[in-house]
Amino acid sequence: MVFLYELSSCFDMLLQYVYEKLPLGIGIEKIKWSPEFKKALKDKSEEVYKIIEEASQEWWFNDLRVNRDYIAHHGRPNIGFEFNKSEVKFPFFGHPGIPKRPIHERREMFEHCDLWGRNISDLFKRVKTVLS
């Protein structure tokens, strides 16, 4: 799903932003959350490094990457709907592997889109504040 790719790529765009703001002394092709990039960033701004490193270890960040990778390797998900005779109650992702999971987990995955977006945005704002 394009939305998950876009959210996940926000982290890569954050690294590009950091690269533009700080002279890290590495080539543009090295812009990724790799040991080389981490070392260069830590040497230039331990504060920015710490903010990004802590976020990259959070459950929501891992959850976003895992879901993005799942969709990348298994195709795009369908959106399903929980409903009764009178109303649509809740939309959810419905792709192979997820329908076997309890309905509350499918809900959580869909609701996490908002959480992932807010957390990526907050991460960018925190880094931008330090670099401004």
C-alpha cells in the first residue's frame, strides 16, 4: 500500500534532511541508517543521533517497517470492512496472513497508520528543532 511506503520513506527523507544540514563527510550514496552514517552523525551531533537512534528502536518504528516489508513481498493488501445489517463498523487491512489473526489485531494495524504518521512527524520536528 502506497501509504505505508510513504510513511516509511519519511525516515529516509529525514536522513536526507540531516545530511543537508550537517556536513557529515560521507557521500550522498551513503545516506541510510547504516553503521557508517550513524558514526558520521554521532561525530557531528550526538543529540540528533540519539533522537533518531531512540526512535529507530521504538516498537512503532519496527512495526511500520515490518508491515511495509510484508506488503512489499506479498503484494498490496485489500481493505476489508467489519459491518452488520445497518452500518459499516470498522475498516481493516485484509491480506493473506492477517485474516488468520484476531479481529482486534486487524483493527490495531489499521489504527496504527495514524500513530505511525504522528510519530514520524514528531520525530522530524524534534530533529528540525535541534538543527535550526
